[in-house]
Amino acid sequence: MSVTRRVFIRNGALAVVGTAAVPGFLTRAAFGATVPGARTKRLVVVFQRGAADGLNIVVPHGEQAYYAMRPSINIPRNEVLDLDGFFGLHPAMSALQPIWQQGHLAIVHAAGSPDPTRSHFDAQDFMESGTPGVKATEDGWLNRTLHSLPQGPQESSFRAVALGPSLPRILSGSEAAIAVNNVNSFGIGGKNPGASSIANTFEAMYAQSVDSVLHGAGQETFEAVKMLKAADPSQYAPVAGANYPRGRFGDSMRQLAQLIKANLGVQVAFADIGGWDHHVNEGSTQGQLANVLGDFSQSLGAFWIDLGDLAEDTVVVTMSEFGRTARENGNRGTDHGHANVMFVMGGPVKGGKVYGRWPGLEQSQLYEGRDLAITTDFRQVLAEGVARHLGNTHLEQVFPGFSGGLFLNLLG
């Protein structure tokens, strides 16, 4: 039984799960149709920089201790978007609710890095290197993942891509990867706005690279420029219903969909979104957290719709360096914590379920008496995506020093 057939049978009828966000592959599943031609498996990693408050993102509204510890910033039960009677989404995340109902969004709560650091810099470094507590690791785990990935007859310059002005830690390493800041202005390059040919663009990017929008190494960048020009990115328009919010993250996800749909051979991709460090006036259903959650969820929801059939072979995983304290502080915010929440979205995802063991929020259950405890190592989630989705089973190379344990069986 195919993944799409499984989804259709479990949900009964597409009409009851929010047809506005139903890709074509789900509709075809009702009739047993398949996608013709070669298929590329893709893994997209999204980093929430700043330590997102997982307890107000996926709310344990069935636990009284949550409300006792957060008198002014809790999400009231009657405003939570209930998921399973115990957990629910922050109301600003309604864009992801249809994907949950379709069975293509899974949640892993009480997940994170076992390293106890509360430093943003160190924690982000450990999660991008994939080696918590080890600062000497030179490359990123997403770059190491590339080694055993299936390759076509001609490796694409867009095989590994980051959306942003520079290559992030997670994609640094021996395998070629590029960063794309703005696909629509790639033909301008450098300080030469009159450049119209590939040669002029290439020369401008390397002779006068101050304003270049594509960063890579030599030939890879040149090939990427040629491929982008052939794809004619300026003519791209998202599909109906894919309403990306304005801003850096929405632009990143829109451009990533653009690259994927242009058939440029993207296999791994990375994007990030900041603004999660809410020590003061975090807010409840409205406020700072609600604003960034709206941006986050609407961008991911639009990306899902925009991919259409290509969502069938795409898995998106989100993570943040650590969570926030279980109790709100004196400034109606939260401080640096420990465990957090991860989202896994995509065609092969066995969604509509919160995975992981919930440790509880009673005083005796908190990590160091203040934080949600970790019960799922973040590498356990990532390793399943690397092995089961991308087909790289050399996990000892991707996550050295990690024994792993059993997968959560998030993927079909």
C-alpha cells in the first residue's frame, strides 16, 4: 500500500480534511494513480533561532501544572487548537491544522539536545554539527548526509542549498553546497547592474562580489547561475492558495519551492527563522510569540500547498536550539530552558500524532527543577529522515558518537 493510499483510506474522504491544502497527489491517491517519471527524495531542515517556547507552541492544555506555572502567558484551553485532547496548537498556527488533519504533520514533544548548555551560540552549533558537547567537529550533519545520497548521471549544483546570504554551519563540509539569497536577482550580481549575459554575471560575482546573491565554489556557482537562468525565476508564481507572508522566512520558503519545482535537483535544503528569544512580554494568544508563529506556520503551510505533487517526496523537519523555562519569569517572558518541540511534515510522514514520551510538568519531573525534560534526542528524529527518507543508512558517519536507539516510526 502506498503512502498516499494509506492517507486516503485513513481519512476517508479528502473533503473532510481541508481541501484548500490538499496537494494533487492526495487526490490521485483516491483513484490509485501514481506520479510518472523519476522521483527525487528531499529533506528540508528549518531552524527556529533563538530558542522557541515549545510549551506555548504545542500546548499541553490537559496538564494543570502548565497553567499554574504560566498565569499571564498561558494559552487558554478554549483558544487552543486541540489536537488529541491533551496537546493543542497555539491559535496563531491554524495554517498547519489542515496538514495535521490530512495525516501529514507529526509532532515530537520533549525533544532536544542532551547537552545542558544554555548558550544560544553553543547549542545552535551542536545541533548543526550533530555532535552535542563536541566543539571540534568541523562539518555539519546535513553536509555529511550528502555522502551516500543517490546521485543522478550529472550531479546538480542545487543538490544542497541554503536560503540566505551565506552557507550555514549545518551545510559546511567537503560536499558542495550553495547559499541563495534571492533567486530573482541572480542575473544582476556584483556591482554591474547592466550585466545581461552569463559570462558577465559570473565575472561580476567573482570580481566584484560584495553584493552577490549566490555563494558557492567556482564551477558549482557558475553551473547554478546557468541553471537558474534556464528556469527563468522572474516568471514564477505560487499556486492558488499558497499565500506566503511577507518577510524573510516567507520569501525563503517561496524561493525554495521555486527551486524544487524548477526541477533543479534539490535533495537537501536549509532555511532559518529568528525572533524566538522572548525573555520579556512574550504574550499569549496575541503578542511577540503569536506574531512569529503566524509567520512560521503560514510560510510552512504555503510551502506545502505550493509543492503540490512534489510534497509526496518531501520531508520538512523543524528544530530550535533549546526550549524555555516551564515557569514564566517576572517580566512575563520565559528564560533559556531545555526540551522543546519538533515538527515533521511531508508526504511520507505518519502524521496526526504527537510522538515521544511526555515527561510531565510537576516539580519532581522538571529538568534541574525548572525545564521540560528531554525524552527524545533530536538526532533520533533527524536520523530517521536521513535513513528512511533519503536512504543514507551510514548514521555512524552522519551522527558520530550517537547510538540512536529505535526510530519513532514517523515515516511510512
